[in-house]
Amino acid sequence: MDFSVCNINTILGNLKNSENLKNQSQTFKNISLDSRNILNNDLFIAIKGKNFDGHDFLKEVLKKGVKAVVIRDGMQHLLPEKFPYWLVPNTLESFQKLALHKRRTLNIPVVGITGSVGKTTTKEMMGEVLKQLGKIKLTQLNYNNEIGVGRTILDSDFKDKILIIEMGMRGLGQIENLSKFSEPDIAVITNIGSSHIGILGSKENITYAKCEITKYLKPSGVVIIPANDLFLEETLKKNWSGRIIKVDLLDINQKVDSINKKNLIGFFNRSNNSIIIEDKLFEISLKGFHNAFNFLFVYAVAKEFGIEFKDTNKFNFLTLDGRNKIIKSKKTVIYDETYNASPESLKACIINLLNNPNNHFLIFGSIQELGSKSKKYHKELFDFIVKSDIKKCIFICDRNDEIYYADYLKKSTKFIFFNDVNKVGITINKYTKKGDFILVKGSRNWQLESILKSID
């Protein structure tokens, strides 16, 4: 879908120096923020980010033959005197307005996914399951902020049948903004955990932030949430009066007094990693209870689109580096969960690790963004590790944390401390035997993927 000058004038105001356009019927093939790969029939928007300012690259863009640009008020001096441009108070908002225009013009269903953990995995699984309906557009990797979501919408076209958007946040108001220029038809909140609690201060505030996804949800839409989170349900009802679907996953051997038949229930069989939902069997390639729970959201969305499953279904999902990736080295099996970590996701991955035979090892990079609750959450995780069947845990943290936690764990022989990743691989190799399993997980700042090749 091309943008015409008339389209953009309606959204951003009239083009300055429009008489100098060589082609008065000019259209723009793409909206670009990157001077490195822009083409001469693209429209460049000069956005100011944390580490760059698009206005600094205007000369480079003009050399590539673009016909017009969008700039912030006060930056006119950076352009040749008669060059065509749109002048706006905020170029990021203008970028989002153009994304919203395209979303409305395409008029295809939009699924918005947020939550403390599991967003990306749920999104990827959903894309695979829904592709039987046609071409599905997904946010790439974890491009889940205001620029990434905008790019996903602007990169979509009329061939796409469904748009699946992952929505991340680092503060109140951010998911509301993403909802505003994507206008989802279906909203999924995978869970409320402790990710970003150091920024938002409490799980209550995290709940408020996640529920912002409903602010611009279509009134005829639906919100899909985990069952048994009463505060989430109460908060949601204050913001949303439409349909709500609650999903719950039970262990197939779990004895329960009663089952709420209003919920969408799945039964998980740990012995073969299968799930029974509404009398249908699903075998999925991603291991663990947490991934089975994520699949329930996928099933619920698929039902909204009218997909009918067979009695027996098998899905082999692709894995992304750092998430659900299993690496078979010459001696051990490595669970690569290096992308990021939260207390909830680490615990879920440890439970998954312990379902394997032989010895279990953990390489654990300390978790960031927990704020004043950091020591509390880490100690709870250490208590869990101490009671578990993990043979050795290499914990990577700064020197001050090492002093504190080493004292807390002085009665345990399971833990080895490092302040960087340099010798982690060599050290773990001294303890492992052929057929052992190693989980590698920690916050993004540790870049734990760098040690994977050094593990035998």
C-alpha cells in the first residue's frame, strides 16, 4: 500500500514546498526511519531516539534521492531551501499516526499480546497455528516497542490475513500508546509477573500497565487472560466491559475438587509433553508446563478465528536463539534460555530442566530490574534451587551481590560465584558428565549466549 501526498497531508498537515515536487502525483512506497537502507521512493521520518537523531542523517538521505521528509519543527535549517517536507511537533507521533492510518486502511484482524513473560513464544506459536488461514504478519523477534510495533504495521500489506503484535513496556502508559495506534481486535495477557517491578514498583502497577491493552481494543473484541488471578480480573473489569476468556492448565494427574467449566481448560501430560483441550490432543515441540500454558492462549485465539482442530494434532514450532532452544553439545544437552530472565520464567525453566534424566546444572545470571525487591526474589530462587535436584549452580553477579549472597548461601555447596562470564564454560565442564543437562538463563545484560560454545 503506497502513501499519497494527499493521504499524508490529511494526517500530518500540508506538505511544505509541495510545488517543488517533480511529480505532483508522488506516492511513497515505504515509510523509513533508517538512512542506511532507504530507497528514493520512500518517505523518511527523522525520529530522535535514545542513541540517535534521524535529523543528523538528513544529508545522507537527500543524497539517496528521496522526494520528501518528515522533520520536527525547528529543524528546517537542515534542509535545502526549497526541498519538500512535512513539519510536525513530534516525529514519533507522526510515525504512529501513519501506522494507524495503514492499520485502518488494511482493515485486517489484529491480535495484541502482552504479559510479563511468554509474549514472544506465544506470538511465534500463534503465527504457526494461524498460518492455515493464509499469510500472517508478526512482529519480528522482540520488536515490541513504539517503533517496532509501528514498523510491523507499516510493513504489512493486503496479502496479510492477520496481524499479530507483541506489546512490551517499561512504564505506565506505554501499552496504552501501542494499543492506540494498533487498535487490536483480540488482546492476550499471558500473565502478571515481576518483570520490570523495579520500574513500576509493584505487581499491582504491572497489572494496571498490562490492562492498558484494552484502552483501544475494538468493542466487539475479546480479552484472553489466565484464570485464577483475581486482581487481574478485577482490574480488567474496570477498564473493559466486553468479552473475557479465562484459560487454565492443570496437570493431567492433578486432583481437583472442582473445575470451572466457564474457563477454557487444558490438561498437561508431563510424561509425553502433550495437552488435552476440549477432548482434542495436542503434541507440541516446546517442552514444559509454561509452554503448554502459552499454547492455551494460541488455542483460544485460533477458536476465535474459527479454526477447527483434528482429534490429534502435532505442532513442531521453530525456536528462537535464547528461547526454548535445545543444543546438543559433545557431552551435554544445553537449554539455551539466554535471552532474558524473570523470577517466574527462571523457575519454570528449572522445573522443565528437572524433568530430564541424569544430572542437572544451572548457569544463572542475576536478574535485573527488580529494584528494591531484588534480594527478596533472588533469595526465593536460591531457596528453590537448594531444595531442587540441581547439582551445581554457577551464579553470575557483581562483587557486592556476591558478598551478600555468599553469606546467605554459606551452608550450601551447590553454588559457585563469578563476576563475569569469562571462565564460566571452563568451570561447568569440570563438573558435567556425558548425558547431563545444563540450563543457561539470566538477564540480557550478561549476554550469556557468549558462553554457549565453550560448554562441552
